[in-house]
Amino acid sequence: MNRDSVIFCISSLLVAIVVMAAIYPYSTLDQHQLNALQEPKQMDEFDLSINLGDDLGETTVIDLMAYYLENPPDSNKTPVVVRKFGGC
């Protein structure tokens, strides 16, 4: 490697480290948010409404969770993908 390449690589790494160090405080969660994430919510606290498009309309998270519990996905019905290797 020539000297210019080494200088470019080292300076690129230093710039990346400085940028990561500068944005790290904005990516962390405060203690209140961490505590809230540790406690599971009750099902009644999910009052969010979700738009599922023109065909299905809006529904609540409670309805979606109830449907999932009543109709769990069957892993045996997923199609098996057959991969063929044709060479070069």
C-alpha cells in the first residue's frame, strides 16, 4: 500500500468514529423509557387503531391479537422452496 492509501484509511476510520461518538447520546434511551419497556402492557392498554388498507379497513390491536390467538399460523402450510443448482 502506498502512503496516500494508508492516510485515507486511517482518516476515514477516525471520521467514522467521531461521527458515531457524536450521535451516540441521541440514540440512547433514558431511564424512564427503559423502565417502561421492561414492564409488559395489559391487553386493554393497546387502544391503538391500525389501518390495514382499503380492503380490510381499520382495526384495533386488541382485535388483531385476538384473531392471532384464535387462528395461529400453521407452520406446516408454508410452501417448501425447492432450489435447483444449474451450475455456471
